[in-house]
Amino acid sequence: MVSTKVNLCGLSLDNPIIPASGTFGFGYEFAELYDINILGTFSFKGTTKEPRFGNPTPRIAECPSGMLNAVGLQNPGVDKVISQELPRLKKCFDKPVMANVSGFSVDDYAYTCERLDKENQVGWLEVNISCPNVHGGGMSFGTDPKAAAAVTRAVKKVTKKPVIIKLSPNVSDIVSIAIACKEAGADGLSLINTLLGMRIDKKTRKPVLANTTGGYSGPAVFPVALRMVYQVYEAVKIPIVGMGGISSAEDVIEMMLAGATAVEVGAANLVDPYASKKIINDLPRVMEKYKINNLSEIIGGAH
Amino acid sequence: MVSTKVNLCGLSLDNPIIPASGTFGFGYEFAELYDINILGTFSFKGTTKEPRFGNPTPRIAECPSGMLNAVGLQNPGVDKVISQELPRLKKCFDKPVMANVSGFSVDDYAYTCERLDKENQVGWLEVNISCPNVHGGGMSFGTDPKAAAAVTRAVKKVTKKPVIIKLSPNVSDIVSIAIACKEAGADGLSLINTLLGMRIDKKTRKPVLANTTGGYSGPAVFPVALRMVYQVYEAVKIPIVGMGGISSAEDVIEMMLAGATAVEVGAANLVDPYASKKIINDLPRVMEKYKINNLSEIIGGAH
Amino acid sequence: MKESIFEILSNTKIAADIYKMELEGDISDISRPGQFVNIKIEGLFLRRPISVCDAQNGVLTLIYKVVGQGTEIMAQAGKGVRLSLLTGLGNGYDTSKSGEFPLLIGGGVGVPPLYMLCKKLISEGKSVKAALGFNKAEEIILAKDLKALGAEVYIATVDGSAGVRGFVTDAIRDLDYSYFYACGPLPMFRAVEKVAKTSGQYSFEERMGCGFGACMGCSCKTKYGNKRICRDGPVLEREEIIW
Amino acid sequence: MKESIFEILSNTKIAADIYKMELEGDISDISRPGQFVNIKIEGLFLRRPISVCDAQNGVLTLIYKVVGQGTEIMAQAGKGVRLSLLTGLGNGYDTSKSGEFPLLIGGGVGVPPLYMLCKKLISEGKSVKAALGFNKAEEIILAKDLKALGAEVYIATVDGSAGVRGFVTDAIRDLDYSYFYACGPLPMFRAVEKVAKTSGQYSFEERMGCGFGACMGCSCKTKYGNKRICRDGPVLEREEIIW
């Protein structure tokens, strides 16, 4: 009997599978399809201080082994998330949820995190300093070690919950950002956010996305994500949530060998709504294939 | 009758199709398969001052819609390239060839470029400041605007031939590198080199590549390449050679709409040795599909 | 919503660039006309949403136009090919508001979902008029089929090669109707909006990520707040739309 | 080298994890035993190199072991499936150096290319011995076939379930031979190198990019300079190898 349990920043997960923010809403669309309590946890839709509609459409484009999105942090705002989404989630999810937070200033991040810190349903704060689809904010915090550290410090001041900083892959040196976040007090890191990409419609000769560029996700980004998780694991000894194109239990093993304590599954949920469930069901078989009894023992195993 | 002619830094190309350095050797393996004079030109194997064996094997790994390579600039060195490869090439290729040059110091680059400047067969110098697979050099020049400018200036001093600087995508801000190269006198830019990636063998629990990481190429990187070409075209008005996952005439059109004057075809040549020929043969039909009479007119058309 | 495997029974060209595909599979989740299915296509990452033309006796009928990579591959697929479909997607048309003599307004490849809608309305004892707009006679689809269901069909073609010359709005100007249901391109909607005399419902198109409400890829603003075309739509009521 | 489409005639399991695939197509470029083909596999980017077991009368025979993603997909492919192959890759074995009584040394899934080599040597009037090493009796392949060609076959198995107990080197110690041709895993080569009494040729394996000499993905150093396993190899002469 194999064990899929892992410990993420002090909280135990039945398995390391975490649907990624922006691909799982606030959970209840998927709760209609299967019991989402089988998940390790999930990261809910990126939440900001104020409600946001996000970018104009089209927001989605097809790519080789992946997709672009330029949703732009559409969300009801932290007030409604607390007053409406969390109570509704409580009906279908008993576990601590990962609260994904974005902002446009250090104060934004601190405000939203402080509000969510008071919610018992929230187990971790995943602070997204890497959204490529919003202007004046988002990714800019994720490409400068000083700004990344400033956000981390501000958030740590207002919460006792574990703070996981979500990093951008669109940088020359992700290790320097990771180190800055760790030294500013981050309890964990999640990576990678999407790669900045673009498609052009050859008939109209215009960008496919109304936002011109978008975030690339799907299996195509997996080798880049794996490399960055491997590099960050070498440099900082705080837990890493690995993500980027994970679509099978085999991918989960590979990402954990690179150094991930848990993994987020993103685009795969959009193509197959049962993807996360299937991965969880496949894990024990794949663990046996690779002679793994205790999944937590392979974390960083490739180093 | 459509025209596929383009002008790259003062030299006319019958078509914009250029097999990329490292995927076409010095041409003659492919000359056994088809008349390589149908090409716009090609960029020969990255050449350094001294001969290099490159990295230990395995050097290659499979990826979703692409591959990793960590060859590490294996080449016979500039002396043998001039004394053996170029004469042999002359027998099967009448057009000016693009000479791809790498180095480990500014002086290396200058030395090798100065030697190749004297060769009539060489039409352009493509200066690779972005190889992700060599240590102490290669990519480090491509991730710092000052170093990129220093290489560009040194090379420009020793040659009258058009100098095209090959940029790395593994940076926070490729536009700043592009501007630095242009201001240092670059006649053109080629992008993107490969994305730094990695795979792990789940059975051995070790990296697949002996070099641990490698360069990711193939259709998977096309949306990232397209985005960077689009951004660089907005910022600098020198010709861009666009590359990254191009495998069809449709891709060529899309890359030129983003701002490329010509394109390099890389990984596609390795999977289908006739890929570049097929793309050239398909171009007129695809141009008609999109109502393009003169290919050079669509350069940057999406802006 | 249900994920299941369908097998192609037939896939034939019925007009310029327009194909009719019949598939066998589990249609139990398709509850309303105006819903769509999301199809996994070999070699592509995202599924492709196609509106349901008809669904009965375990057979799903799709009529689609070849407009890009996805539909090009679909058009090549032959009998016996098995495809993964998500079924029962979208809200679909609400026939309870139709009144006694509703009007269907379809433009080009927007016509197919109106077929299943027409069937339902007629089964509910309503007398249905259908106004269909096309570029030219060769592009006309489903006109005979709607007549066969018992609808009064009015045709408009841009080049006048069939029916009245002009747009579908030129065909409905003098018609009497209790309610309308529209499906077609956005310019047609804007034209209809100007001349429509009653309440009605429009079915919208948008590039989608998931097709079931998870990714927020196809959001739009309405008078009653943000809606997801794939889940809260694709059918919106005239009164809530912000043009 | 030639790029052409082959059609699978049969694809059957012949031992633990080992499959035999017969394909029909243009084999005119396959000129020597020890060459390989590079196969495009649906859903994967890189082709997969497989050594040629036999090629005659328009039929190509491959014997391969399921070791990863590519060979797993190959093992699923049934009769009638069409595959793009690059044929005539690699230098292959040079039989002109064999002398009158050459020895073939094969380990596990390294045995298949020795079949076509054996055929050629025997057709040249040479008397051939073949020493084959396997883990256990269930993994033995091609022993009967080599006998049927007229070779004297010696078997070694690690668990002693067939032939002599031990490695293939334990089976060749007392044999007389004029030259040797080896194909198998690197540890076997190192063992052979210690006991071999004559000159010979080894066929090497390496992860390849293109398979035809363009990408420098499979380079190795030899006493006569750098060589590409895919084009200057896979067969190297004992004298040039740097161990």
C-alpha cells in the first residue's frame, strides 16, 4: 500500500495534486462532476481587492501542445469571495483551500491577504506576482527581486497562514527572485506561471488575442517549468509547488523528482474536466511502476 | 505570379527560408537529398576560434511538440571551417552563406568574425550570444545589454559584412538587449535561440541530458518566439530573422506578420530532412490563400 | 455535462465549406435546443465547440463550416472515427417564452441550432416562422428541413440568387411574430436589434477555453452582471444584452 | 537515405517486452546489415531509430523492445497502419573483413541486426558462429532463425535457464573465430573487449536527434577523430574505439 501524502508548509495533503488557480473557478463547477475532496487541495480563482471584469475577448488562443490565455484576473473582488464564494465552497469542500491573491500595489496585496487571513477555510495564501496579462502590476512584481521581496514582506506582516509566492518564468534569473522571496519570509514558492506568448490570425493579420499577448500553458511549457523547479530547489530549501503543463501521473513524478513538494494541474483541467481526478487515480499504479512506496521520499530525487 | 523575394541587410534572398545553425551542418548532408540552392540561404554550424567536441552524450531529449539539445557547440574550429568546410560547401552551394559564430570572450568573437570576414562565400555573420549549453560564455553575453553591446561593437570593428546578433529568449526583457545591440551597430537581429529546459528519466531518477539542461526547440516554442519578434519589431527598425518552431509555410507567414524579414527553420529539418524544401514549395500556394502577392510587403503586417 | 466517446456515422459536404456530421453516442445530457458540444480533435490542444443541430435516438447531428485548423481536421474525419465529446454544454433556448407564433432568425452557419429549436416549438403546438439569410443560393442549408418540420420559411440572399435580395432583416420586416430566437453573426444581431418588434433570445459565439465555465475565457458583460458565454450562455435574452 | 511510407503487415509479441514488426515499403536504400531506420511516431516529435533485422522482397523486419514512450506506442500499432520511415541510415557492418569463420556476439535486443548480417556472411560462403546472451530463457530471440540460416549457435543466460550460465563472454571463451561482430549493451562490449582474440566491429547505441548526421546529437570520440554514431556509425571498428 503506497502513500501519496505530502506536507506543504505544515499542512498535510492526502496527495500532491492541486488544480491551479484560474482553471478550477471556486471549485463548485467541478464538484458537480466529482467529489473534489479527493484533491490535495485547489487554488481558487485569482482574487483582487476590487472586482475585475478582466480583458476584452478573445481571451483564448490555440497553440502547439498548449494554449494562450489573457483573461486578466477576472474575479468578483475579495468582499464577494468572502461573502459568497467561500460559503458556497464550504458545501462541497471540507479541506483547507489555497487562496490565490493578485494586486496592483504592495498595499493591494496586503489588504487582500489580511482579509483572507481571517477565513478558516483558507489554508495557504498563494501570492501571484507573475500575472502576464495585466498592466501596471502583476508580472512587474515578479521580474524584480526587490519588488518581489517587498510584496512578500508586506503579506507576511498581515497573516499567520503559510505564504507561497507564485513566480514568473519570464525572467533571466528565476533563482534570484526565489532567493529574494525566501529571505523576505516566504514559506513556499509556486512556479511557473505562464510563459508570455502570442498568436496572429493570418486572415485578419491581427493578433488573435484582444490583449495582443497572453500566457502560454499546457504540456509545451513542462520542460521549462521542470528546469526552473530544478534550479530553484538547488538554491532555496523551502517547499516548491511545481506547475506547468502537468497532465499525467508520470508528469507528477518527474516534477517531484525535480524538487516539487506538490504540483498544480492547470490547462489539463480545461481540456478534460476529469484530468485531476484521473491523475489522482493513476498515481498509485505509476508509483509502483517506478518502485515508489512513499511519494514524499522522491522530492528532489534527481539532485 | 507571386514574389517570395526579401532583402536581408542589403542582400537579396530568393525566399526567406533559412535552415538554422546546428540543424543543417555545413550543408552537404542535405545537398545529397536536394539542391540546396533553392534555399534563401542557410546558417552553418556554430563556429568557434578553437575546435570543440561539445558536451558529453546524451545530448538529445524528447519533449511535447519539440526537443531538447545540449550539443554544446561541437565544431571543427574556424581554421578547419575555412580550409575544409567552405571549399566543400562551394561545390554544392552557389549563394552567400550565413556564418554562425560563437565565443567565450569578446576577443574570441572578434577573432573568429575577422577570419570569416575574408571569405567571399560568407554573406552575413550571425553572432550567437545566446547558446544555453556552454558554460562561461555563450548565453551570458545574451542576457546582459552591456555585454551584448560589447560583442556587437567588437565584431562590427572587424568586418564589413552585415552583422546579425542572435538573441536569447531566456531573459526578462529581450527588447532592452535588442536596443543595446542595435545601438552598438548591429545590422540585424535573429531570434529566438532555444528556451532553457530539462527532462528527468523517471527510471534512473537522473536528468536525461548529461549536461542536465538543454535548449528547447520545435513548435512548442513558436508562440514565445512570435511574441518576442513582435516586441522587438516595435522597438528597433533593423531587420529581424525570426525563428523558433517554424515548420510550415503557414508559420512563415505568421512570423513575418509579427515582424520578421526572413525566418530560420531549425528542429523541423531534423525530423523531416526535406522540411525546408517542402516549406519553399508550399509558400506560393499559401501566399495565394492569404492573398499575398509580394511576401516582403507583409513584414510587420500585424502591427 | 458529460464526457463520452462518440463514433462518426457520416460526415458529408452539404454546401460550400459546410459539412454535416452524424455521430452515435450518449446524448442523454443534451436537454435543450441551442446547447453545444465540445470536441477533442487529434493533434490540437483545445476542444472545439460546435452547436447541436439535432439529437435523437442516440444520434447527434452537427452542421459546421470549415473556418480553421480544427474544422479542417473535422472535415477529413471519416465513418468509424471515435471522438471524445463534452455534451450538454450551455443553457440553450428557453421555449417557454415563445408565445403562440415565434420567429426563428438564422444567418449562414448560425441556422443549424434553430432546427432542433423548431422541432421543440412545433412539438409544443406553436406555429413557427423561420427567416434565413445567406450570401447566395449555394450556401442555403436546412430550409427544406425546416419546412418539412412545418415551419413557414422565408429566405434572403445578399446576391438575390434566392428569396428576397438583401439581409435576413429584409425578410422579416413585414412578418408578425410573438417572440424571436436568433442565431448568426454579430452584424446580423445588430441589424435584427434595430427592427425586432418583440422580446427574444440571441445565441452568441466566442473563442472558448474549457466550454464549461471554469476558465473565464469567454466572459461578457450584461445588464445583470458578467456572464460566461459557455455556461450562462450561449443564449442571452434581448433585455439583458449590452450592445 | 530515403524518406518513404511503410505499411505494417504484422506486429506481434515474440518474447518478454519484445515485438516483431513486419512492414511493406521501399527498402531499396537498405544496403548493408547493421543499418537502421528512423520512424516517425504519431504524437511524438523525434523519430525513433530501430536497427534492421531483415529486409528482402519489399518487406522490412524490425525486432524491438518496449523501453519507453516511443516503443510503447509502436507496440500498439496494428496491421495496415502507415508510418513514415527514413531508411538506409548508418554505415552498417563491413563483411569484407570477416575472414572465413567469423563470430557474431549478441546481447538481448542487440541480436536482431546480427540476423541480416549472418545471412550476408553465409551467402558469401563463410562459416558463421553466433554467441547470444540473454537474462533468461524466456527472453531468447532469433536463436532458431540463426541456426536455420546455418550458423552454429551458442547460448548463455544469466540465470542458467538455457545454455551456459553467465554472460555471453562465458560462451565464447573457447571458440575459434577469424573476426567478430558485436551488438548489445555497453557492459557486454566492455566484457567482450577483455576476451576477444581478433579484430572486430561493435555497433553502438545513442540517443539521436536526426539520425542522418545533421544535429551532432550522438557524437563520440574515436582514435581517428570525432564520429557521429548515426552516420559514421553505428558500427565502429575495435581498433578505433576509445573505451
